[in-house]
Amino acid sequence: MEFGLFLEFPTPDGYTDQESFAQGFTMVDEAESMGVDSVWLAEYHFSPFSVLSAPFTVATAVAARTKRIRLGFGVLLLPLNNPSGSPRRQLPWTISAKVGWNWG
């Protein structure tokens, strides 16, 4: 059995964007230390409850700070991401083997 973490990089009331990202990356670090197998990221725009509007950029940061966690995208907004082009081109080749894709 594998375990994953769906992470939205939430912004609790009173938090700055910087604090929200710091909290999210702390959760990623804790997940890896606990043996979680994957981290799944969503994509939000114009939302007061999440700072995660650039999941490819955040996935690159997550991959750089983890050793074995695989990455996935729980939600990619098709109008903002070209499904006919390979999203792997948007990520550094060094992490593309760690990424799983889901489109909806």
C-alpha cells in the first residue's frame, strides 16, 4: 500500500504568502520523514485560501528538497495548461521521472 499527501498550500487567516509556503514545505519535509510515497498538488487562481497558482514551480521546489517522494498533480486547469503539449517540458528534466500526470 502506498500513501500520498494532497497538498493545497493553504493560507490560514492572518498568514502571509511566505508563511503559507513555509508551512507547506514543512509539511512536505515531515511527509518524507514519515515515509509518505507521494505529494499531490492542486492549482488555484484568485483564491483567498491557497497560494498554489504555479504547481509546476512548486513541484520543482518539492523535488529539490526530497529524495524519494513522487509528485502528482491532482488538478491542472486545462484552459491554463495546454494538454496537447507535454507538461514535462515545463519541468526540469532532472525531476521528470518523479512526476505522475492526471488530467481532468
